[in-house]
Amino acid sequence: MKRLLLTLSLAALPLLAPAQTLTVSAAASLTDAFKEIGARFEAARPGIQLRFNFAASGLLLQQIVQGAPVDVFASADPETLNRGVEQKLLVADTRRDFASNSLVLVTPAQGAPAIAALADLARPEVRRIAVGKVASVPAGRYAWQALEGAQLWAGLQPKLVFADNVRQVLDYVSRGEAEAGLVYRTDATLAKDKVRIVLTVGGHAPVTYPAAVVADSRQPAAARDFVAFLASGEAQGILARYGFGKP
């Protein structure tokens, strides 16, 4: 009798469906904001578990090209996401611009040479300048546009130290391994005790962040929900706290 009652009790328990895992590949500069946004998204949708992959936007797109199981791609620039759409790797009608940023010139908080303008990067006491790799890191491409426009890129070539993503640029400067670097304002703000923002850099395309659903997503409905959630008041409030602007 006891065994029968136990069996009936267990049968009455609701069946727990396994959580859907949603993989989001996002630009390195989104790391902190997206972790918080992800927690809020999961809380509102108990059946979904997010898994993040943060790196340079160009590298993330290449991973998708190679067949990595990704559901959502969030880029630090429109150009990289546009390539994904053109290659039919991303679903065009799910594209949404959800944030903006600005490029800044930073120096170590202590012991840095006096720099007041981009032209000062040519001074001899500035020996190393950290920037993202132009081919794969949007921040590196923005840096190239700004320095090329100021007719400084060619002359600064011997000083340039190329990083795999914008967070690595920040690390080089914060550790004093480079006298200057070009990063996003949001990243510089997170390390405000280690780096100093010298100036906001212009002369480049607007820094806009778009996201889209990956064409081969195994969870297309949940992926669309996450992209839509990025435009919600809750997600936009988190992005604003981390220094991102409206798209």
C-alpha cells in the first residue's frame, strides 16, 4: 500500500522539462552588461538557460561560418553583422540595433606621458600604442579610421601593438605595457582606477551595436525573444548603467 501511494505521489508531480540552452556570441565590450541582461532574461523565462561566448566580433562571425552552434550574434559594428547577413548566416529580418558607444584614447592612470591630442601619439616618449586588430576587431577598425583620417596611421605603424579584442587593449594600457590605447568609453569606465580617458576620438563611423538571430539556430523562437529583449526598457536601463547609449 505504501509503495502504491508513493508511486501515485510521484506520478502527480509535474514533469520538469529540460531547459533550452541559448548560445549568444557577443562582442567583448558587451561582457559585463550582457551577463546582467542574461540573468534578467533567464529570470523572466525559467525554461531558458543562456550561454555566452565573448570575443572580437570578426572572430565570432568566423566561428559561425565554421559551423559553431550559435543562436544569437551581437556585434560591436554594423559592418561585421552585415557580412553575416550577406552570407545568409544571419536572419536579416531579425536584425536590431540596440546600443551605441564612443571611442576614447586612454593612458595608464599613473606615470603616463602627457597626451592631449591624437597628434601627441607621435611624440618619442609614446613608445607603444595598443589597438585592436583591424581585420577582426571593430574597435581596431574605428581606431584605423580615426588615425588614418588624421594622417597619423602610417607614421605610427612602428609603435602599434595589435590586440585580439578591445578588452586586451585595455589590459595592455592598464598594466603599463602600452603608453596609450584606443578603446570604447564603456571599457575605460570599468577600469577607471587603472586608466585615464584623455579624449573622445572622432573621425570614424558611428559605433553602433546590432544583433540578429543565427540562421542555423536550434532555438529560433527563444533567439528572437532575446534579440527583442535587448530593446526592452529593462535591458536598455542596464546598458545605460554600463555607459552605452541609445542606438
